[in-house]
Amino acid sequence: MLGAVIGFAARRITHRASDVTLSFAAGVSIASAVMGLILPSIEFGGKMGIIVCIIGVFAGALAVNLLDLATPFAHKFLGLDGMDSPERTGRILVFVMAIAIHNLPEGIAAGVGFGSGDAEMGMFIALGIAIQNIPEGMIIIAPMLSAGISPCRTLLTALATGLVEVVGTFIGYYAVSLARIILPFSLAFAGGTMLYVASHDMIPETHSHGNERAATYSLLFGFCLMLFFSTL
């Protein structure tokens, strides 16, 4: 929610700024997928970690394809029927849904940390996720507003994507043994959704209006920022 509030400060932006912002989001997404989801998936998976991770990544990508079928319902809920650019709006909605999906295993990871009895580890995981979630909250605001979604519905949507993580935390806390089994796959699954959306939707969108150079550097900045947060 903190990130979402910050995102509202720059809600009136030009098309060039929108491309730069969305490209920054792509950089954040790629770094989050690799550093925060895929690498931990391999680590938690043990001997079969790499196999489980690869399966999870492709499963996540396929799941995003299925999410495309749900975008008409999201259009109706968000009051976007009849918009002039339904394809671009659909891409943004898929991106927001991917953010929500990837928050679930992050919540599970935090819940497992606390549920295992090691409060210090749980707090460390939760703090790292919280720092990472601030720019993630920021990056979904401007694209949704530029697509014509009302500020109230944009804020509620941002809140909903965050609440998914709360659900995951309770799952991880109250079902530690089960969560440890499903965590490697769910982390990789979420990473696959993020990588797919960044490659299939976000980067092509930001590189189709003559702002390729600025968008590329914005992506690198977003990637390095999340790299810094992950290392911190």
C-alpha cells in the first residue's frame, strides 16, 4: 500500500513516461523473478530443485496464457468495456494479475519462516519481501490509471494484490510441513508468470512507440534497483 500511495504521486504521465514506467516495472519483475523466486526455488528444492524449478517456470507461463481468458471479466469489473485500446489494457491487467500470483508464494515463504519457530529468520524474510514490495506497489498504479481505470478501483486492485500475500503467510504459518513441500514449485511458478509477462507483454509494449532507448535504460535501472534490494 505504501508503494501504491507513492505511485499515485505520478499518475498524470505522458505516453513516453508511461513506456519508461512500464519498462522500469519489467526490470523490477525480471529481477524479482530471478533473485526472489527462481533462485530460492532451486535452493529450497534440494536435489531435485532444478527440475522442479524448470517445471514450475513453464507451468507459470502456461497459467498466464489461461489468465488471458479472464481479462474480459476483469474489464467488466474495472469498468473498461468499450475502451479504445483493449489489447494494451488487457496486457496491463495480465501484468497486475501476475503480480498478485507471485505474491502468494512470497507470503508462504514468510509464513514458513515464522511457523518454523525461528522468529529471526521469519522477520528477515518478511523484511526483505516488504522492501521489495514497495516498488512493486508503485509500478502497477501508473499503467492502470493510464489505461483508464478509476483511481478508486486502481487503489482497491493494488490492495487486493497485497492481500494475496497475507493469505499466503497464513498458509505457510499454519501448514509449515505442507508449505515446505509446495514452496519450491510455487516460487518457480510465480517466477515463470513474471518472466512471461515481462517478455510477452511489457517489453514489446514499451518498445513500440519510439522510446526504445529510454525504455531499455529504465528496465536496467529497475533490474539493478531490485538487485540491490535483494542483496541488501
